Amino acid sequence: MLDSVVVPVADTHAKPNWAVITFLVVFHIGAIAAFFFIDWTAIAIAFVLNWMALCLGIGMSYHRLLTHRGYKVPKWMEYFLTLCATLALEGGPIFWVATHRIHHKYSDLPGDPHSPHEGGYWAHVGWILVGESKHTNTRLMAKFAPDLAKDKVHCFISRFHYMPVVLIGAGLFAVGGWPFLLWPTFFRITAGLHFTWLVNSATHMWGSRRFETRDDSRNSWWVAMLTFGEGWHNNHHAHPVSVRHGLAWYELDITWLHIKLFEKLGIAKNVKEATLPTRETEQVAA
């Protein structure tokens, strides 16, 4: 799919993107300010929204459903999960999916947008601080996600991906003032961004390797705990279509458990699931 388009090579010397830098500085300041407005209800709301954004959204929708098509759900559910993903403020579905598909095709090779081969800082956050922002450039990113570009709803969400955060943030501020804005919006989103970025950086530098993939992907239990199961990255790169990333019994994958629940409820269909070889499974169980 990507062979017919020009894939950009990571440009570590590109000019700073001051719009993105300003956004991140403001959100980090807001995240720190939250500690001066302790409110346990606001913190609880932040936890719920984080679950919606990272588990239902990034994990179930952007990653395992839209990028890899590891399972199917009715369109109404697909759109709902996609809206949940926009709460992470990581860009619209077309941008996110296109970037991740490029990463898989050129993982740790020239063309990978966020490989630690360019440095850990670059893989974690540097790659989005320079160059032209592609978050709302649907026309360009559609080349890498043509399936989503044909869907008018996904195009609309991609164009206005920031609006759910703005509307929810405004509503929470109206209800509870500064604590309800700082914790569920500024702190939650800032933490969630770093959790997701750890998959790009940490799980390509540190951890164990069960499979000899051509990239440097690794399994990291602590990144998996922060991202609802996305940290079992070596497993994922070995079996990218599988909705199950934690393959051993001790590899907790909360996102996969959600998908299995959806399957039992009859919402998820055609669920693709990798398993460990029988011999290794028996050794682990022993």
C-alpha cells in the first residue's frame, strides 16, 4: 500500500514547529499546575477519561482496529471508539493510522518517523517538534490510509479531532472550575501523550525480545501497564494483525481483554488472535 507513495525520511534538522512546541509547553504547565488544585472527583474523572482515550480509543480503535484491522465492529461502534481516541489529543484517525503504518513498514529503517536510531529523545517526542504538522493535513496523510480517506465520517473526525477535548474541557470547567479543567484535561492528556510516546521510544530500546523481528522492538511490562497493553511491542511487531499483544499468561493486556468482552457480547467479529507455540506455553505454565 505504501510502495506507491513517497515516504518521508526523519529530518532531525528540520525547523522547530513552534505551534506544536507552544501547545506542549502550555499543557505541561497546566499538568504541573494541577497539583495546586487537588480535587479527588476531578482526579477520578481524569482516570475515566484516560481509560476512554488510551484503552477504548488509542488501543482498541486507532491501533488494533483502524490501523491493523485485527477485528471488526459495527460502524457506529467504530466511530464511537474513534471519538474516544481523539480524547488523547494525538491527532485524527487518518494522521495516526498513516503514521503508524509507515512505522511498521520502515520500523527502525530510513523512513521510520520515530526510530530511536535517531536518538531516544527523537523517538519519544522530538519527531513531532520539528517540521510541518501533519495532524490536520488529511489530503497528504490519506495517501497512507486510503481506506479511512474514503470514509466521510473519519475524514470529518480527522479535520475536527480536537473538538471533543475542547467541548468536554469547557463543560468540566463550567461544572467544577479549575480542578475539573486541569486534572481531566491538562494533566491527563500530558501524561497520556508520554505514555503513548514510550511505545515509540522505550519499547524500541529496553526490554525482552521473544521474537527475532527485523526491527528493535521489545516487550516492556511497565510500558504495558501504562498503556493498557501496548507495551508488549515485540509480540506486536511479530504478529501485527493480532489483537492480542500480551501472549503469555503473565503478560497483562487490558485492551485485548476489552476486545474479548466485545466478542462475547457479539459486538466484535473476525477477531484475529496470535498465540504462543504450544511448547513454550507449556514451559511457561510449568
